[in-house]
Amino acid sequence: MISRPIALAVVGLAAWSMTAAAADAQTTLRYKFKEGDTLKYVLEQKMKMTMNVMGNDIEMNMDQSSDMTWSIGKVDEKGNAKITVKFGRQKMNMKSPMGNVEVDSNSTQEPDDQVGQILYKVTKALAGVEVSGTVNPQGEYSDIVVPDKALKEFQELPGSANFGDMFSPDGIKRMLSQSGLIMPKEAVSKGKTWKNKTEMKLPIGKMIAEVEYTYNGPDEKGGRTLEKIALKPKATLDPDKNAPIAMKLKSHSATGTAYFDNEAGRLQEVVTQQNMEMEADVMGMAFTQKMTQTMTMRLAK
């Protein structure tokens, strides 16, 4: 007959082992693509910029909304999918000392002011563009192809040089990666972190962005159990000494949260907030620029 102290010890050991097993539970986060599926996402960005020029503060607020549709083509035995991303309706709203501007790619009426005309041409050029490529179960993109017609339209946009490589195949690949999630190769337990790094070429230099992801485990959202992942983006700027404008990134901080439906293998929502302060010198005139930005990408219902 087992004594009471030993019996309690056995029960305690069993309870501890169950708790330890639960704490060390491993989850493999993967996208699951199915040929013929169509996923519609809405990307929304809200930005506030404040510039101090010669002691005067200039404030500008911009809201942007973009509809995108993912069409899944052939999926191979490893889960890699041929994908076509179509950019749909584009809307932009900007408030600045120069006035308020609203543009919509669905509109046939071009604004009268110069700023409005530039923004209108940008939304029109992007709306309807289809890019193709391959995406693997970790969410990594490759073989991105942008139609020559679209590339030409982007290059002919007013001030296109200021966009850097944003509308190139590499730029589109970077945008798709940054607006989604890159999953770790191995299974993860709660608290596990992994990173992903991208680079962007700009007229002022090279912007290096790195995101640290942390798996926070299952969480309830909208009546469903989803995988919650914390994001901690970090940015640095490698200035181009030959750039016409000397820019310095003084500070950058950012946080974010993503919800992933691991059962269906698709991103449900990702939200990031970032604050950035830059210092510039234009022909001997120095000014500072502060930016606060919120980006939300969610699966449309």
C-alpha cells in the first residue's frame, strides 16, 4: 500500500509534468494554400508628419486605403503556391497647409491642384496592377514579376525618382513581405522569437528594416481562436553621401500585433504603429521631421 505522502508526491509530479508539457508545447506556423482560393485584404495607413522649418511647425496628415486580392494558382507538393496579387481601389486623403486633397482611383475626375494631380496619378497607376510570383508556406515571396506596362507607368509618375525602388519587382516583393508575416522554419513555443530583414533603396540612402517576431500563443479574437504574434520593427538608415539631401534618422520606435489563423493557414490581421524622427539638411538649411504611422492589414469579410 502506498503511503499518503508518496501518493501526494506522485500526484504532484504528474501535475507538474502535465504543466511542463503544456508550457513546452510546440506550434508550427504555416500558410496553407489551396489552388483556386481567393483572399481579399484591405490595407489602411494613417500618417501624421510634423516638420520644423526655420522655427515654424508644418503639419500634414495622410490616410490611405488599398484593396488587394490574392488569387492562388498551382500549389506544388511542398506547399509552394503560384500567386497573383491584384491591386484594387486606391484612396488617399491628405490635409496640409496647402489645403485638403482627396483622391480615389474609381473617380474619373482629376483634381485641379498640383498635389492632387500627383496623388491621383499614383492611385490610378497602382489600381488594377497585377503582379505574379511564388510564395512558400513560410510566407516568403520569390520570382516576382511586374508587367512592363505597369513599370513604365510607375517610372513616368511625377517625382518617381523619390520613390526609390518602391515599384520595382524587389520593391513589390518587400511590400508584400512587410505587410504580411514571415514564419519561422522550426516549430515554436510561447515566447519564442525570430527575425526578418529587408532593405529599401531611396534617393537619400538605404533604409534597413528588421522585424522581431514573438509568438504569444493562442488568443481569442472575434469569437475565434487565433495565434497571436507580437512584432517589434526596427529601422536604420545608411545615408548616401552623394544624395542631394543629407538625411539622418535620429530615432525610431515601433510595435505591432498580428493574428494568424493557423488552422486555415492564412493571415487574419496585422497592426503596426511606428514613430520616427529625421533630421535633414537642404542647401545649408536644416529641418527636422517627425512621423507617426499606423498600418492595418486585415482579411476582408
